[in-house]
Amino acid sequence: MLYYLFEYLDKTLNIPGTGVFQYITFRSAVAVLLSLTLSTIYGKRIIGFLRNQQVGETVRELGLAGQNEKAGTPTMGGLIIIMATLIPVFLLTKLNNIYIILLIVTTLWMGTIGFIDDYIKIFKKDKQGLKGIFKVIGQVGLGLIVGSVLYLHPGVTLRKESPNTITLKQAENVISQMPVDEKSTATTIPFFKNNEFDYAELLSWMGDDYENYAWIIFIPIVIFIITAVSNGANLTDGIDGLAAGTSAISVLALGIFTFVSGNVIFSSYLNIMYIPNSGEMTVFIASFVGALVGFLWYNSYPASVFMGDTGSLTIGGVIAVLAISVRKELLIPLLCGIFLVENFSVVLQVSYFKYTKKRFGEGRRIFLMSPLHHHYQKKGYHESKIVTRFWIVGILLAILSIVTLKLR
């Protein structure tokens, strides 16, 4: 809203200095400062409110050191992240931008699913929370919306050099190609030369008009990515500061991808996809990172508040939609390697336990406990050390992801 106000002041009234709001870098800087301020100052009030309402964490007995001390700690702290993200977004972004609309819908959609899950756990005293099938239905529903919009909306395009659109320079009699924006399901394959791949090519066997059926591949992929990443973030939220810290690192790296992909000069210099209008997501990302860091102020060990599913599902959903929108979804296994390993450790543990129980009559385990961070807790590592080392790994993975801009 402030963006439109300052746009009016600049273009209509010509008030000096108001044009600075046209710059994404300026609005991103304001967004991160505002979200950080909101999450730290008003976050304390929200924590106090949650404590007064007795919205406390119910701890299952898992035999972990310091576990009982966490009982009663306020949860649903994801409300702080959502509040501190959306207020700057509404104030500082172009609200008619399709990417911003999708990210706002994702934040509210996944936040609502997580809130319902936390509500059932706390107020209905059901430790299982929302049934898994309903979570999956919600994630699939969001995937359908995001995938359909990205596939069909005319504002979601790539800019390519087209040999069909040309102009004649009469003075020099030189034919030059003009850039055009076109619909495409192309994405980026990291580490490969000429690293663009179009999902539609998987259907080339269908005939000449195979591109018209690209949605058959594209939308299910979007659904799978959103479901997998949101569940990965949810599993990572097991010890103080782990999910918030690793997510902030991943989102910051996505911010770099978004900024260069949405800037015609940088994308041309780096020889990467130019995605028109995507640069506006940088402001959202700045706000999101500020909210996560501000939340970390209270969530670091010993945590004064937990994000709950309200926060973890929201974080995973936003990261997935950001990666898909900037055509970097195939980088998720590297960029969000912490989420992947945490998720994979649970799958391995459960699968191996069932297999050995069926074959030997007794279930065996690969890890002392899953997800992976609990394995290290069982081995006697303090959770602060585990979190710090996971952050370091997350930073290394983020750097490797950014390097793919030129390493092909």
C-alpha cells in the first residue's frame, strides 16, 4: 500500500525523494528492517499472550536430555513469522504482482493448516493433531492452485530471443532479434551446460502439439515439491532454532536467485533465465528472512517459544513456491539438503524397521532415533551444538547452490 502511495506522490505530485520506492533494493532493505522489528518487539507480546492462554507445548516422552524442561513452552509461534512477514509485504510490494499473490496465498493457506493442527493438539488434547490425510489434502490443494496459476496465468513468462520477431534497422540494413516474453514450463538443471530443460519435452512422443499437454507433468511436479518440502520443514522443527535458522539460510540464497533472475542486466550477464516481474519476490523474501531471524531471537536455545506446525508448514510451503517460481526447484535437494536428510532419515528408519520386523520377527533401527537431529541427541550432543553444525552445513549448501549460477 505504501508503494502505491509513494508512486502517486512521485508521478502525480512530483515530490522529491518519493521515487526511491520504485527500487526493489530499497524496499527490500525497508522490509527486512520492518519485519525484524515487528518479530522482535511484538513477538514478545504474542509470546506473552500465548502463555496467558496456556498455549503450551505437550511433550512426548522420548528419553531425550532436557526434554521435560520444554513442557509448557508456548507454541504456535509461527503466528509471529506470518505476522512479521505479511505486514511489510502488504505495505511495500506491488500487490497486483502474480508472484506476490501466490506467496501471500501460500503463507495464509499453509499457516491455516498448521494452525488447525496445533489447535487440535493443544485445545483438544489430541497429540496426533490434524490427521495426516487432511494435511496431505491441504498440501495437494495448494499445489493444484500454484501449479495451475503458474501454468495458465499470462503474467508468468520467460523472456527469450525469438527469431520470429524482428525489426529492420533501415539506416544500417541490419536485422536484429527482439526479446519476447512467452509461456514456458522450462526450468534450470544445475551444473549442466545449456542447463535449461522444458518439462513439456517429456511428452514429445505425443505428437506435434505435445506442448499443450505440459500441465500433465508440470502440475504433479509442483504438488510433489510443495508436499515434500513442507513436510521436510515440519520434521526439521525438532530442537530449538534448527528450522528457523536453516530456513533463513535457504531463503536468503533464494533471494539472490530471485534478484538476479528478475533483473534483465544481471540475468543477461550471468546467462541465466530472465523471468519478468519475478524480482518483486525479493521484497517478500527480505520480509520473510527478517521475520525468521526475529523469531530466532526467542526460539534459540533455550527457546521461549516454538513455531509449531503453524510456522514449519508455512516455511516449507513458501520455500517450495519460491523455488518453483524462480525456476530453481531442481536445486531444492542441494539448497534444502537439511530438510532432505531429515525427511530421508525418517523414511529409512521406518522402512528398515518394518522390513527387519517382517523378515526377522524383530524390528531393527539404522539410527538411534529419527529424525536425524534426535540421533545426535541420543549420542549425547547438546542441542545447541547440533543446531550450530546444521547451520554450518546449511551455509555450505547455500553457497554451493549460488555457485551453480556460473558453475556448469
